[in-house]
Amino acid sequence: MRNAKNLPSSSSRKFSTPRRLLVSAAMIAPLALAACGGAQPGGEANGEFSAWALTGTQQNAFKDSFAQWNERNQEQPIAADFFANDAYKEKVRTAVGAGNAPTLIFNWSGGTLADYVANGNVVDLTGKVDALEERAIEAIEKTGEVDGVQYAVPNNSTQPVVLYTNKKLFEQVGVEAPATWQETLDVVKAFKAEGIIPFAVAGQSQWPYLMWIAYLTDRIGGPEVFQAIQNNEPNAWSHPAVTEALTKIQELVEAGGFGDSYGSVVADANADAALVHTDKAAMLLQGSWLYAGFKADAPQWYEEENLGFAPFPTIDGGKGDPSNIVGNPANFWSVSADASEEAQQAAFEYLNDYTLNEESVKSFIGLGLVPSVDGAEEAIAASEDAGFLGYAYQSVQSAPNFQLSWDQALAPDQAQVLLTNLSQIFQGSITPEQFVEAMNATIK
């Protein structure tokens, strides 16, 4: 197990992350698909080393990493289970609260991690995973801190939200990817006139709506607006940038920007991406993790170079830096405080020797994912996906602010109220003022 190789740059940090990169770190899927055995609730009692993670694009990279560990550590194998995104979030909260969590707890940091820490559910990792911390991009690693203490460490790709475009449809209609909000409204009108959905969005899943309010609020008011919300400052949701962002969302809905059936589209099935690669929709605001999905689900469409990507449009008079990004700096592993000492020690060794090591980084890049490590430029440049991966990797390295997804940054109870009210904004059943009033009521 101790012969796993680190990245060549692990000790020298060939690429120095800009100190101005601020990662918002508020100290904060159907039936399981077994990878290496099947972690069962309560399995920690007999010292089992277990992990839960998500199905989807990154699943194979985790499976490969677990298999490498198991091959070299047959006396203490990882029993791993995979779940779809929405089902996992509820299942893991229940398991953690009941003391039946897996050894390695997959999370997004933010408010949920802060709750785990407050309840004594996870282990302080300070000094226990130094080798991994040397590999990870420092600003992303800090997202796993609560009150300056490391309780989670990145375990996969960095995931900025980008604007995907269907280049074939843009060429067909004779327009270009919008760079400003006015251009956005103009291309919506052009695509709607041709019977093409301008923007796909998975409304039934609700959380994709967050990408719109997060980018708009940042572009209009800058990162300080949400930071005040995250800090639970009184009436923080009343900032004019939030109201203006909500108004623009409803303006886009009324203009037909999302078509007529967006409320029934499900993200877990990649139905939003399918609207793009079947030429029914022209654009999609989604995370970088979906790039690999386009390749896998629509290989011919992808190979014909129909997929484009662009930054989120600017807002005239906005205070936010156009280079700011939103999304998930990464996903994270925490170690369960309820795990046996034997399982915890195995987890520390796995994190140091196998998480984001050279083999894992190659695996992520091979899947079309952006690794959350320093010094990955050369490996990215040599990949067949160098165009997109290089774009996304550089956007992370150069962003003045990388805002963690709002539903993860906030406490879980606040996040649910946010999702419900934002869905109502998209449906047009409440006004921006009613949204602001409802969200101010959640501030503690």
C-alpha cells in the first residue's frame, strides 16, 4: 500500500495558486451500486473500512482508486457503495446522525460539514493527511476547513460552472455565444423564433436553478453579497443585487429562455444535457463534470465538434469581477468519528497514498474531469480534452473568487428553504420581494 506514487509536483508545488483566489468556505443516488463490497449501516462496529460516493461520471475514477487500495491491502479492503446525488444527500445525513456513517464520508464541505463538526461526527484531520494536502490546490483544500481546522480534504475534480453551447445551433441561427446580459436576451429571442429552447435547465431537480442566482448575484453585486448571507448578517438577503438577480431570472423565464417544460427535467438522468446534444436546446449552464457526460452520452455529436463553452455573461454596471466563478471547488472526504480506530487509520493511509495521487489524476483527466491538484498543466495539455480541461483549470487558477454552491455553503435547513423559494421564482408564483422576506426569516 505504501508504494503508491504521488504526483511529481507534490513536494515542489510547480504551480503556485494565486493568493487572491478566495474560495468561499463557510465552515461549510436510486439503489446503491456496490463497487468493492457493500458498506452496511452499522458496519463500523466490526472495524470495516467503508466509503460512500456518488454514481455518475467520477464513479469509475473512485472505483479504480479503491481497487488499487484493495489489491495492496487485502487485510483491510474498502467496502464501497455508490448512490445517485439526490438520494445520497438524505441517506448520508441519516446515517451520520445515527452513528452509522461509512468511514469515508463524501461531502461538499460548507454548511453540512459545519453541522458534522458541531455534532462531533467527523475527525480533525490536522497533521494526519499532510501528503494529500501537499498535492491539492491550496485554496480548494481550505474549503474543507471549519474555523481554521481541517475536517475534509478534496477527493476528485474541481467543478466550476460553465456555459455549454450547441455550436451547430448557433451557426444554424446565425448568432454567437452571449457575452453580456443584453446579448443573452437577444439570442433567446433568436432561438425562440426558430422553435429552439434557448437554455436547458433541470427544474425538477431544483438545485440547477442555483447556478443562475449565484452567477447573477455575483456579477451584479460581487462576492461580498453572498458572504454576508453566509455569515447570517441581519437582513442580508435584502441586498439590491439579490432582488435584481431574481428579477432578471423572471425576465428570462418570461422571455421563453427555458422553454415550456423545464420544470419536469431531471438532472440525475442528464436530461438537461440531452436537450443540448439532441439539438433541442442551444445552451446549458452546468458544472464542468457534465463535459464527460456529453462525450459518453453523445459521442458522434461530440466528435463532430458541436460542443462549445463560454463564461457566464457580464451585467452592465455590475460590481462583480467577470472572472469570478461558482460551482464546487471539489468534493471532499471526511473521516467518521464513529469509525473504529483501525478503520480511521486505514482511512488516513488511503487519503495520503491514494487520493489525488498520480494514478487518480490520470484517471480524472482521462474521464474529461479537471483535477483539483497543483501542477496538472502538462498532463492536461497532453490529453485529448486539452481544450476544455485547460479552459476550466485555468478559470479556477485565475478566478478572484470561487463561490461554493449556495445549497452547500448554507446550513441544510436554510438550503432547503432556498431551493423551495427559488423554484417558486422560476415558476413565477412568488415575487423577488417575497423571496427576500422568506430567506431573511431563515437567518439565525
